[in-house]
Amino acid sequence: MSIPAALRRRTPRGTPATGRSLRLPLSSCVVAAVVLAVVLVPLLVPLDEQAVDMTNKLHAPSLAHPFGTDDVGRDVLLRCVYGLRVSLLVGVVAALTATVIGTAVGAAAGAAGGRTDRMVMRVVDVFSSVPHLLLGIFIVAMFRPGVWPVVISVGLTHWLSTARIVRAEVLSLRSRDFVDAAVSGGASRWRVGVRHLLPGVLPQAGLAAVLMVPHAIWHESALSFLGLGLPTHRASLGNMIQDARGTLLAGDWWPTLFPGLFLIVPTLAIASLAGVWRERINPRRRSELML
């Protein structure tokens, strides 16, 4: 019996295969809807973040306000979209920043090898020993509350895993025959790194960046929830959840539920797309998952 047939027979009733086939379109639809919402809604419905309407205080979800209103009369749906917009901005920019730093450090360490590699990785180990959130709080505390301090905080605390991944990939590529041929042909270390090693690590670095976006979004929300991220009047998912703690205890569930869903669903969709990408660039892992 051929291996594919054996794999099909060991897949119970096709459920995992069906789940994988549905994961990509569902995640893509969620991400597309999120992107359209955060791009179009601010253009069509401007939000006055300082506006207060106590006559609409804590109205339950209705046709006028599909997600209800918060404790000062602001529309929860509109603020969720604006908050998600901020979270995506922080997540994407911070992930790109961390990926660039991690790729540069990991590629330099792997290409140099020897003592330089050991010294760089010991520095990475020292930074890894400090909790990300604690180090992020320390960095944010040096600036006034705003978007860019949070981006800097997340970017400077999340490059470590990318550095390890890129270093491991560079070490693997260094043992390949085409690299040995380039060195034997007289290519300089810089040319080997730029022409042969860097293109080989770009898929892994891109995957690390996509995987980092949900983590960065959660990190920004955690900082805002602690009161160390964006100013309290700004629409942020973390700020909204923090402000709604009192209303939740009073039985008003919608100011907490919907920001939480706006935080969980898009990050799960992005992580799912990253998982599909990981299976595409690593077919061996995909075949192991089918067993």
C-alpha cells in the first residue's frame, strides 16, 4: 500500500483534512473583514474619542448600537473598530521591527560562527531570562503614553526568538554544497551572506514576523490594560476591557465581551494563516500532522 493511501486510512473520517481545508478560507475571510473595517470605518464614521453622552449610558445591544454603549454613552462597536485599528498598527509595525532586529542578529551570529556566535547567543540568553512584559513595562515607563512607545517596547522585547530561528537556519545553510562551492570559488563572506544565506532565511523570518503579530497585539493590550500603553481616552482594546471591569461586575456584559472578541478572533485568524504558511514551507511537518 502506498504511503498516501496509508495516511488517508489513518485519518479518521477525513475530519482533520476537512478542518485544514476550511481553516484557510475562514481565516482569510476574517482577516480581510478586519482589514476592510479598520480602513473604511474611520473614513466613513469619524470618532470623537473625547465625546461623552450620558443619556446613552450602558444601553444594551440594539439596532441603533449593535454592540451597545459603554459607561459614558460611547458606541462599543465603533470603539472596538478603532481599538483594533490601533492594535493592528502596533502589532504589524512591532513585528516588523522585531523581525528586522532578530534577522540581523541571528544572521550575523550564524554567519560569523566561533567566538562571535557564542558571545551573541549569550547576550540573547540574558535578554531571554527577563520576562517580556516586565522589560516592556520598563521601556514604556521611560516615555509618555502613546502608540510609538508601545511599538518600541514590543519591538525591542520580541526579536529574540527570531534571532534563534534565523541563526539555526544560517547554520544549516552553511553546511550546504552550494555554499561550499561559493567559498571555494573565492566569494567573500559578505557575498556569501547576501547572495546565498540571506535569501534562504527570508521565508523563516517572514513566518516569524506573521506569528509575532498576534503576540504583539496581546502585548499591547496587556500594557494598555495595566494603564501603561495608550492614554485612557484613546480607543484601545486593552483600555476598553480595563474600563469595563466595573460594569461587568454590575451585570453589564457587553462592554467587556465585544472588545474581548475583537481581540481574540482576529489574532486566532492571523495565527491560523501563519500555521498554513508554516505547513507550506515545511511539508515534512505537514505530513507528520496527518499521521
